[in-house]
Amino acid sequence: MAEGASKPLAGALRWTLGDLTVTVLNDGYLQGSLDLVTGITKDEAGSLQAAGFRANDPRITLNAFLITGAGRKPLLIDTGMGKLGGDTLGRVPGALAAAGLRPEEIGTILLTHLHPDHAGGLIGADGEALYPNAELLLHADEANYWLDEGALSRAPDGAKPYFENARKATAPYVGRLRTITDGEVAPDVTAVALPGHTPGHTGYRIASGAETLLMWADIIHLPAIQFKRPEAGMVFDVDVDQARETRRRVLDQAASERSFIAGGHLEFPALGYVARDGQGYSFVPELWVAAN
């Protein structure tokens, strides 16, 4: 066997969107279980996984997204888990390097929400900022929920680690953290509120010329289950009912408008479309063609 052949290669895929380049950066995967699924029975969740050629103990893909273009500083959407997870995660820095960029070149980081698999990569093993020159943008409702002075003390004991990790990840960026709501947050990038999974859960619509891409964050965690049964949620949903309604609305809109979409937990390279499929939906991956 060739030296290093068993070591995973960095996952990075470039996609042209008008005058911009969107690069999908794979952070690895979370090892999950069907106990994470809510809204449907565990038996049905297992049947849907099997029908989708996926294991009963699902691996949940995790992605971040890089936006680059002439005359603009590189922009990163989410950062992966960083050092807050196990050895199947934390691969965004390697993917970023494979895309030809150093962390200090990132000018803006847009967070979809403050769960550790999206914000943990902001910091290194010693809690230092990995992106020393980046401004951090976060929905105001998300900041209020996780970072408010009394938030940690009010949190249930089982949820306290999430609040602690949110504060830990953002601490080195306090002087350059800006809260946002809906609307344009960077050139060619618009914030889209998608509440439920967390209070300030946010997607980002990237537009260049006539082409658009909606990065919908955590609308879907388990593609084999939640496209078919949008009522299926995850135990991580802060507001289960609101997350379900947001998911149904976004899937219906994406299918009706034939929108080009990407997701934090769609299977790499995570670009494609939503099609109606009986009472539910299915995911249609975009065709990837190597550039000449």
C-alpha cells in the first residue's frame, strides 16, 4: 500500500456560480444513531435508512462553504467542528488548504447557528482564534439565545455543554462579532431566517448574475429520512414544531422554484435540487463535471 493511502484526503470541491466560486469544504462526519430522530418511529426511520442504502447507525455529513471572487476577500459559511469533536471531524482546515487558502486570508465568517459542529472550528485546541482577521456575523436571535449573560444559568443541565461551547467558540471574536437579521450581509450574499432548529438558525442565499444558491444550513440532517418524511426532526431541534414547519416550507419552496441548494449536512459535495416524490420529496444531486 502506498504511504498514507489509508489517510482521508481533504474534501474540497469548487463550483462556479456566475462570477463567484463556491467551494464545498467537508469537515468529516458525526457518528449518529436513530435515537436522534424525532417525529417518526425508530422502525420507520430504520426502514427509510435501509431503502436509501444507508446504515442504521447513520453517519451525518458535515460541510462548510467558501465563497471567493475577484476583488473580494474570501468568505466562509460555518467552520465545522474543529477540536470539539472526535477524529472523524475537524477537516475544514485541511480542505481550506486544498482549496489554496490560509485561515488568515478569510475576511468574513457567516455562522448559520452556534451548534458546535458549525462553530467549533472557529478556535484551535487552546481556544485561540483560527481566523485572526475575520469578522464574525451571527443572527441576533442566535446571539441572544446562546451568548446572553444569563443564558448558561437558565439552560437545562443536559444542554449546558452546548451553551458553554458556543461561548468558548466565539470568545476570541467578541471584538469583531456583528449581529445580523435578514437581508444583504455581504456583497452577493443575503441572510435567510430559518428558525426552529435554533432560534437564529440562518441560511444564506448567494447570487451572481442570474445564478443563485441557497445554503440552507440544517434543514436536513439525514437525507434518506427527512426528504421522504419532512415531519422527522432531530433531538437537537430547539423548537421541534417550528423546525418542522420551516423544513416543510423550505422543501416546498425549493421544489416549486427548482432552486439550487446546498446543505451543511447533505452528503458531500452537497449541491443539488429538491424534487417532489409522492407525499414527500427527494434530493437530486447536481451533475459534477471536471473543468477543462
